[in-house]
Amino acid sequence: MSIAPVLIVGYGNPGRGDDALGPELVARLEALRALRPAWPRIEFLTDFQLAPEHAVDVRGRALVLFVDACHAGWRPVTLRRARARRDTTFTSHAMSPEALLDACREAFGEPLPEAYVLEIAGTCFDAGAALSSVARDRLDVAVGLADDLLSGYRAAA
Amino acid sequence: MTDSALTAATPGLRRVAIEPVTRVEGHGKVTLLIDAENRVRQARFHIVEFRGFEKFVQGRPYWEVPVLVQRLCGICPVSHHLAGGKAVDMLVGVTVLPPTAEKMRRLMHYGQILQSHALHFFHLASPDLLFGFDADVSERNVFAVAARFPEIAKKGILLRRYGQEVIRACAGKRVHGTLVVPGGVNKHLTPAERDGLRADGPQILAWCREAVALARELYARDAEHNADFAAMRSPFLSLVRDDGALDLYHGGLRARLADGSTLFDHQDYGAYWEHIHERVERWSYMKFPFLRELGAERGWYRVGPLARMSTCDFIPTPLAEDERRAFLAFGDGAARHATLGYHWARMIEMLHAAETIAALLDDPDLLGGDLAATGQRTDRGVGVIEAPRGTLIHHYRVNDDGLIVRANLIVSTTHNNQAMNEAVRAVAARDLDGRELTEGLLNHIEVAIRAYDPCLSCATHALGRMPLEVELLDGAGVTVDRLVRDADGRVQREAP
């Protein structure tokens, strides 16, 4: 079978409080998958952070959604378009989606997928902590945004 | 006045801080205490993030350890999974694993070695090595490598990917998967998994050979400088197999001095504390281990790929052993002590990992056989492996209810703590003394630290923006100058 046209990557350390928001959102979407027959075929992936080999996962997709926790900012949940861009996040520790897209383009020389980043602001990143109640509320909002994106993608396809 | 007693408050001295260090795993900070003539009086590599895992794990049941410790670090979860699992084997009284279980663990471990070494060499170290330490920061990064050497960048990605696929086949997932259970493993390799990995094996082996050749060429290109850069001579420590062979999964502890003589050999790692003691410095969260036989001042040592080239008597795979011999002979033995020799040694180990994976995939024990053994439970478990970055020790004490009451971890980077400080001191003394500070010069210090591939903290990447900040402080602690490298790579001088 060919690869799924849509990839959703949730990244973060599940052992560090709200840093688990990325993997948690992926788990929520996987559970929701059975209730959304209209969604396109999706591959779900979780990891601690984005690293260069994820360029292989991104390659050949039509749509990629990166999901990450972030520090509290002016918006609790943000969905934004991601485009290939060189920055200094060339460490494996903190490679950005934009840098990963750029690495994918440089390495394989192929058209890049349409890509988005869903950022969810966390409040507590302590070792061994559970998701904060604030983060749980924001997770519900983020699931809704991802649901809209995936349903809309199906309609546009 | 001793070196350690110097502070920024000492009249006539000023402090330079590099914070955080880039292209290492986690956050570190370097401070240089400089006098009015720009002579370096003191150099320190600080660890500014406290992990606290040993406290966090207290009160948890021992059988959770192999899974819990994977979340200790997002960079090397497999290493912690295996070392923690070996400690739990001891807790459940299993001293000999079924052949299938040990071979599955070895397969997973060598997959981890391959992917970790590939990432470090191709994506973290190669910009410095290919373009030079003084190249402009806009050029000295992995994107420039991809643009000018696309085949190198592509092979780096695909080598890393192969290692991850080996891990996935063993654990069910590339990340967060579980293979190790108390006394064994929870799965065999399926024929389809084996065949998939086998199909790519010859290509991976060929690329690993090319990588060793590239590392050797980059070292030899300026051998005299590379031997002298962050130069030091130290004892080396690692596990070795009963016959003295390199073994990254199991063995006894061996320490060799810089002159090649053996300090101790085939020591049971279950009593590592008889040889390895730790001291604490108030300025760093990371401890300073030392060899008891040599004492706290002289007993610091190095671990990891460079150390393992010297501690073992041979590598038990033919291609890597040929390369090890060439490495040890190079420059009348200069490379074996060189900080930058780590890169070359790392690629030799990557080749060894590829050879080992290929041999394991031919072993029918992976496809069937007993998965686990049982034994009589004990209250103390110690697990040690040779992780990509060096010797990794997990030590747990449990109570009658099976709950952990004490834990001690000595991770690879901690073993190399003093060595990294020595490297910073050597570079600062040679390259920074009496000169104005520039981003390129400060990068020399980072290059020295980076050679050890330090892993300084857990993976909370959400915290991880990685700008570089350099502050100059006078003897009173007042900032007199400040250099900042922004997230977009620009270096700006900011008003104090």
C-alpha cells in the first residue's frame, strides 16, 4: 500500500508534564479516527523531538501536521502554516518544523507537502508531572482545530 | 591562590559566559574568567539544568523502570531502557538471559548506536569538520552541508533512519516502544521485519565504510592541529568482553591509563562503586566521577568511542577492527588521545554496529526461542551498558514491597565531565588567550565540547530555543559587553 497522504507528528516528552501535549493530541486523534470516516488516510507518529530522519516521514505526503507544546504565549492554541526555512534549530534537540521541511527539500529535491503547525501552550513541564488542567482544556480546542483541518482537507481533495 | 578559588569578584578579573552551548543535547554554559590582559585564568563547563530523576523514581515499583527511564532522555531512550532493564534483571535474580532475549536486546542496542553516531557525525559535527571552526556561522550548519554536500547529508539521514528502523522492529515503535521486560524481552523478530532490515544491510554497510573514510580524511587533513586541539591525556574506562573484545552491551569494567597500561580489568560492574567515586562541585549540577585507585585529583577519565578504541583488545567484526588498527597507529598513536579523535572513533563504532546488526539478522534465535527467564528476587540491581556516548550505569535499591527506595545513575556525559572541563581549559588557553573575543573563537570551545557528544538534560524541547549568549563581566560582576547569536543565526553586540 502506498504511504498515507496525511502525516500527523506529535512530539514532546510524555514524562515532562505539558510537554506531552503533542503525543496526547495524536492519541486523541487516533481515537477519533473511527468516528470520522470522511477523513483522509492518515499516519500518526509520535516522538520526543523532530530530528533529521523525520525528513523521510515527511517525504511524499500531501499534508503534514506538526503538533507541539510551547511556552505560554499570547494565544493558548495556534494553528499556522509552516514553510521551509533555514534557521539555527539544526540541533536534534530542537529542530523546528520549518527547518525539517528545508532539510527534506535539500535532501530529496522533491516538492514539499502542505504543512501546518499546531502549537498548544503548556504551563508546567516538570519531570513526572501529569498534564495540567489548563493544558487539558486547550487540548480539547486543539483537537477541534485538527478535526476542522482534516475534514477540510478531505473536502478539498 | 588556587585556580578553583578564583571568582569574578577577584580584583582584575572578568567573566565570559557562553550560554547555552549549541549543538549539544541539552543546555550547558561556559564561563571564562579573564584578567585585564585577556589571559584565561579559569575555564568551567557548567550544567545548569537539574534533572532530579533519582528523586522522581523513588517510590515507584521496580518493574516500571524499563519504561520509566525511557522518558528520562529523549535523545537516548533506548540506552536507558536497556541499562535500566539490566538492573531489573538483577533485581529479579536473572543472571543469564535466554539467547533470544539477549540477542534481541543487542540488536536494539546496536541500532541505537548506529542512529546516534550517524546523527552526531553528519548533522552536529560535520559542519565544523567540513567548513572549518572559523567559518561563518551562516555556512557552518547542516543546511550548508545539505547544499554543498547533498549526498553526505542524505546518507546521514538514511543511516539514522535505518538505526531507527532496527529499534522499531525490536520495540514495535521507533519511540516509546518497549522490548525489555524483567528477565528478558517481550517479542521475537518476525521474518518480515528481519527481511526488511536485511535488504538494506549491504547499502548501510557500504555507507558506514564511506563514513569512516570521510572521518579519517577530515582528521588527516590537518592532523597536527587536530592532535593538538583540546589536547589531553587521560585514563580510559569501558566495559569489555571476557576475551577483551569490544562489547557495547555487556562485560566487565576495564580502566587503562594513557600509557596503555591496565589499571583494573574485568571488574564486576555490580560493585562499580569500588572503583568509581563521585565528587560534587557547588558550581555545577553534574557530578565529577573519578577512579578511586587514582584519587579525586588525578582520577578523572574519559569514556565513549575514543576510550573504547583503547580499552578493548580488538573489535570482533573484521571491517571495524581493520579501521581501529589504522586509527591507533595514526600519527604514532596521537589520534587515540585527541579530543577530535572522537569523531573518527565514532564512525568506526558505527561501522561495527552495522556489521553486528548484519550478523545478528542471520541468527535464527531472533525468530524463536524463550523470551524471558526467572529467578529469586533481590533488593539491589545494577545495570551497565556502553551507550553511544559511553558507560551508562543504573543502580536501584528496592524494599520488600518492590518499591524503589534509592536510585543512582551515572550517565555517559557525567563520566566525561572533567574531561570536557579540561578540553575547555585547553582551548581557552591556546585559542582565546590575549585575543579579542569573536563568535568563531568561542565556537572553538563549543567544538571541543561537542566532540564528546554530551547529552545534558532530558528532552523538553518545548523549552529549547538555542541562542548563544556571551557576556563579559568585570571583577565586580557588572556586564561590560554582550554578544548574542539570534535564532536566525545573526550575531549582535548588545549594549550592556
